Amino acid sequence: MNPSPDHAASVVARSLKARGVDRVFGLCGGHIMPLWMAIDAEGIGIVDVRDERAAVYMAHAYGELRGMPGVALVTAGPGVTNAMTGIANAHVARASVVVLSGTPPRAQDNRGALQDIDHVGMVRGITRYARTVRDASLVPQELDEAFARARGDGGEPGPVYLDFPTDVLRQDVPAALQRPEHLAGKERIAQPPAPAAVQSAVDLLWSAQRPLVIGGRGLKGHGAALVRFLDALGAVYLDTGECKGLVPSTHPSVVGAMRGQVMGAADVVVTVGRRLDFQLAYGSPAIFGKARFVRLADVTAELRDNRRGEVEILADCGLALDAIVAAAGGRTPAVDRAWASGLRAQHEARAGKLRASMRAAESAPDGKIHPNRVLACVQDALDARRDDAIVVADGGDFLSFARVGLEAPTYLDPGPLGCIGIGTAFGIGAALACPDRTVVVATGDGSFGFNAMEIDTAVRHRVPVLVVVANNGAWQIEVSDQQQSWGRVVGTNLQFADHAAMARAFGMHAERVTDAAQLPAAIERALAHRPALLDVVVRTDVMSADGKSGLAVVPDLQPLAAWDEAERRFRAGDAQGPRPPC
């Protein structure tokens, strides 16, 4: 039986549709059944998953690629607790996700009802907004507020949480309160930059000799503006996992292979929508020396953390970059062209050497394939397709290989929370958001195991995703070492499980690859029969640079042990403290 059109559940469903939500991700349960039925009746697709954590991951990736909040629907009690890792990951990644749930009827509050637990109290610290809606008349405004907070209207974007007692979901919302300005929401207003701050930025940047631009979350959707800015200024550029792929690798500003050297040599550093967190040594003078900073961001959390800017511009990042270029007009920048072109040449040499070494990476005597050979074959296949591929990288040490070994216009990874296990779920969300683009998940076997059952979701919903599992039968963990500030990585044995056999059991095209010569043809077959999985048996005796330094479980890092030592010496007054290796 279809729910009444005035029931709160129906109003929620109509509001989702009015906001452009065409798909939600969830796992059904009694406390959300009214919402589930109303959303289905409204014609919104429901992707039913095998674990609520994966539902939030999928909503995260789906919303990010669609440029709008993703929506997850999870039931009470364990549904919410299962979802919390996904919510926490979205919180740290500043990803717009709306999580909806239910609670027991109000008359059963605090009486020992099934799955009666304080959801809001649990998630408040990892959300931008969290409420239990206890009156149907409040549904339109609460949902409107939740979406606004998720998008970052007036603050930092991120996950939000609403739940509803089941009796409230079956109550009518007064017709007078079902107003379109609440049900459909408002477009987010892009904040323009202050003209005086723009001129200050131009004066500083166009007088810099060695300007460095570092990108972050705030650049998403503004790749064209970023390229215009780099072309006008002639600065060198470093991406991070938050914006990887926005600037083509062929652009002359890209110098990612020279990361350590350029961070120590720049005289002006521009951060665009990027926190100066652990991945950037907190902006420490021990690493960046006497560089002056320009901070551009659309939220304050990315504007003044750890290292204040000589110029700080709070505005939409695309508008700010274009305003700076316009204000500079025909002014000639003072960039040391020899320095910039020299860095680019060294970057190209290192990148070319890496690509060649990856293609030539040898298998072990027993035939196990080098991880770099796997990535080289995947990259060749993506390059041949030329369809704006999306890469999802996941894993411990394998992620460290993938983050430098794979390039794509769109790149997703576990993010600064280090939330390994997102791979398959992110891949499903990405492939549903962009079905005309090639989506490849490159994951280690340990990380794959976290959400391996979601291959069933991919099969049932015919999701065109390819999952490539680097299977080394080892689980790396970080253990304490009393002689070092950072731990060291040791391995414990997993099985060389036949993940391909498991995938085939669910009806997925899957192959187990044990010979490097088989890889190119296996990848092509898998791409032609998505959803698909390749279980590639890789060497156990090789480790990435991050793994050797004990940091393989943390994505997008330089050797932070060296950075810590530089910081220690700097604070002790030793100006000759070590620079991080390149």
C-alpha cells in the first residue's frame, strides 16, 4: 500500500526528488520502512547494499561526482552504528552526505524498545548537523536545513544526520507548511572575493620568483579556473588526493615528482581550498622556510589553520582565481622561468623513469607479479580508452603504489582519515554517477575484504565497475618502535584467497591472474564485461617507499619521519635541520 501523500515520509521523498536526488543508498529495516516505501513510490532509485558503512561510502562518491549531496538511508541501532565509519570518513573529507534514519515510536522512548539508542548523541561530533525530528510539521524545514549544512551554506560542507520516530513518519505534514522554498531548497550562492584582498594577492604573487600552488578540496569543479591561473602566473603546482587529476599531467606547471624540493624552495605558497594538515607538514617553517603564504578557500577551516596567510581570501575558489587573473591584467609575473622549467624537466625525467620502471617491473621467481606492473597495465588500458576515466585507489601499501602510479582525470581514495576499505563502495557510487566513464578500483586484498560483499551489490544493480585486487596474501600493520617517533611496518599472513572465485559465485565476470603476460588481455576482457573483478597475485617481497618508512597505511604522504626531525631541529634553533627527501 502506498503511503499517504501528506505523510511525513512522503514529504521527505518529494523533497529529495525536488532537490534532484535520483538515487539513494541504503539497507532496509523496520524503523525506516515508511521512508523506504515513500522513496520508492516517488520513483527514486534505491541501491540496496550489504552493509550500511558501504551505503554512506557510495553516497559520498555518488554525490561528489554529481556535484550535490549524496543520500544514505540506514535503519536504527546497528544500522546507524555500522554507518558511523562512513559518516566519519565524510566528515574528515568534508564530503556532502545526507544520512536519514528512524527511531522507535515516541511513546516507546526510553522504555527498552528494539534498537532504541541515542543516534544523535553518537554522530553529533562527526556531522555538521544532527537532529531527531519529533514533529511532522518540522520535517520540511529540518530537511532543508540539513541539505544546506551538508552543502556548506555558511560553513564547512560535510555529512548531516536526521532521524524520525516511525510514528512521526506516518503523521501528516500540514499542507500550509509544505512550501516549495523548503521542499526544493535553494541554490548555493558562490561568494565573490573582496576586491582589496584580490589586489593584495596580485601584488604578492606577481612579484614572487618561485611561486608554488597547492590544490585541495575547494578546487573541485574549478579545474578550468585553476589552469587559467597557472597559465597567467607561471607558478608550479602540486596536487593532493583531494584534487588529483584536475590539472592534466602534461601541463607545464605540474611538478609532483619534485614535491619535497619545491616545498622547500618556494618563496610564495598559495593554498587553494586546502588545509595545511599532516600531509603538508602543517605548513611548518621547518619545511617551507621563509615562504610567504596566500590562502584561498570557501570555508574558514581551510583558510587559516596552522599557518596564517599574508593574504587570505574567503570566497568561492573558482571566482577568486579568475578575479586574481583579471586584476593582474597584462602585468608580467616575476617568476624565475629557469627555476620553473628546470623543476618541470626534472619532474618529467622522474615520471618517465617511473613509468618505464613500472612497465619493466619483474615478477618474482615463482611468477608473482610486481604491483607496479599491474598498475602500468591498468594505466595503459585507461589511456587507450580516452574516456575521462575515474580511478579509485584503496589499500595499505598498494595505495602508496597506486597514488603515484595511476593517473586519471578523476581520482578518489580513502582521504585524510586513512579509511581503507572504501574501494569497491566508492567504485560503485562513482560508476552509477558516471555510467559513461570507465571506473576502475585498484585495491589491496586486505582493504578489499572490508566491503568485499558489495560485489553482490554491483552484480544485482549491473554497475559498470572494474575492481582490480592486488592479492599479496599479507596484512600489514604498524607496530610501535621505541627507537623511532614513527612505527615500523610488519606483515602478517593472510590467505592467498581466490577472490575471483568468490566474485564468480555472485555472477560477476572474474579472473585470477598469476602471470604478467596475461594481464593486458585480462584487463581488456574485464573492461568489456563490467561489473568485473581481477584477482591479481602479486609479489610479497616488495614494498613502496611509504611502506619502507612505516607509513604505508596513510595515503598521500611524504616521509614524515624526516619532516618531524626537521621540525624538531627548527624548534631547537638549528637552521640546518634536514629537508625532507624529494
